[in-house]
Amino acid sequence: MEVSRVAVAGRGLVDPGEPVFSADDEALLRGRSVFETVRVYGGRPFRLDEHLARFVSSSERVRLPRPDLDECKRLADLVVGASGVEEDLALRLYWTGRTLVATAGPVDPELEAQRARGIRLTVVHWSTGALASAKSMSYAENMGAQDAAVAAGADDALLVAHDGTVLEAPTANVFWREGERLLTPSLELPILAGVTRATLLEIADYDTDEGVFPLERLLGGDEVFICSSIREIMPVVAVDETTFELGPAAPELQEKLRGLSR
């Protein structure tokens, strides 16, 4: 994500090229820190309170002090309002236990082209750790899986447990459609409780099932898509050698999500 605005607790707005984390911060030494990513529509962060609740939950999982939520909102207002124009942005909050930072930058314009054509996933077999449901900055394994998928010619990875259970993508949740029903992995599994995931379960006109599903169930679906705060709803046209047609659910949900956000 390109960063064009940065604000630091106790300092306010700073130059984006200026250092904000100390070299002895455990965020850098051991990856002990958390973050949140929020899409901003027309100058308004979408479901910021839900993201901040997860920010607190992730901090507790990593055993960090609770972040100051009022300060989080103040920093978010600073970086979102710094441009003076109402544009869609990617807002990110970082908390290391000693440093609270907010950044903002433009949303990648390539996302709309990807949404139009659909993306390709490749299966990566995955062993989850204790922090799987926390949005911690210990994301090296997730990024490694994503890089491996790209190296294999795909756009992203589909993480699958070694027993064949579908989990999630490295930075997104996964859904698929069987007729008039949507299925998605249960939060009882070691996956992230996505804010966009929860929103889709609220607004979907389809019946929905949250459960423990084998990969074969997804591969037999009529339509597959992933979802995240910045990418929103992203249709999937292939998982390894299995291909899917672009279906009705993804664009319908994308339209409803956009309508809700604005």
C-alpha cells in the first residue's frame, strides 16, 4: 500500500518518509504488534468501531496494553482529512504497545480490473499458529504463501489445513455459492473474523452456512469469491485447475456493500 499520510500519537501528522518506530521496539525485534486496515469511502472510514473492537481483541491476544481508542479515532481523522478531498483511501492503524500510528494512502486502482476479470487462487496447505485469529504484524508466513501463489502463476493463495479443511486467503475470507446458499468457514476455525465477512453475512439475500468444509466442497461450488476491507468482494475464476464462471452473488454483494458504505 502506498502511504501518503502518517500521524503518530503525541506528534500529530509527520512526513511519510520520517521514521516513526524505534529500532528497539518489539514490533521490529519480534513482530509483537497489531494492525487494522479500514477502507475509507468519501472521507468516511467504513465500520471503524468494528475494526477498533478487533484492534483491541488482537492486542489482548498478543498481550499488548489496550490501545487508546479515542486517540485511534483522532489519528484516523488526521490522516483521512489531510488531503482536503473526499477520496477512497486505505487507512491503517498500528499499535506496538508503545507507539500508535495511523497511515493512509490511495486504494490500488488495479483492484477494479481484477474484479472485472476475476482472480485465480492456488491451494497452499497450511498449519495455523496461536495468533491465527489475531491481526498481528507477524504476517511473514501469510505473505510467503501469497508470494508462492504468485510465483505459481496465481493471484493469491487459498489456505487449506492439512486435513483438507478450507480456511481463508492470506489477507481475506472466502465464500462460495451452492445454488441459493452461501458457505463460508466458521470462526471456530483458526481464521480471522473479517469485518467485511460479518457485513456480508448481514446483507446477503442468500441463505448462509458457516461450518467446517472440505476443499472438495468449495471446488464443487457454483461460484467462489473472497472478501476483505480494501479489496471488498473479489470473484474467483479458478482454484488451481478448477475453473468457475463469474456468478451473480459477487456483483450483487459488491453493489450492496458499496451502497451500505456510502
